Amino acid sequence: MATLPQPLPDGARVVRCPACQGDSLYHASNPYRPFCGERCKNIDFGAWASESFRMPTEAPPDDAPYGDPRLQQ
């Protein structure tokens, strides 16, 4: 978790880091925004690259024809 500069630059906001939930400076001076630092940004990128972020889907059974079985008659 990075140390926030005091006073904050003009137009800067303090937001919650999506990875560690700590304070993060949301401003052009933070190249890792919205993350607090390089480590948190890399952790998030690693999860994305390994496809850990997925949306649940309702897959048809293996024996069903392709497409949405509710639309087939």
C-alpha cells in the first residue's frame, strides 16, 4: 500500500484499491490508478490473465443441441 502525499494534488481523490482495499490516490500522478501500487496492479492482472474473473453461465446439458433449448420447439 502506497503512502498518500500530503496535501493531495489538485483534483485528486482517495479511492479504495480494488485489490487490497487500502487507500489509493486517483490522480494522474499515480501511474497504477485505481490501484495503490504496482504489486496490486500485477495481482489483478494475473487474475485476469489466468481467467479467474468469469461470469457464471447456464450451459445446456451435453446431450442438448447447440443453442438455447428454450427457443427450440
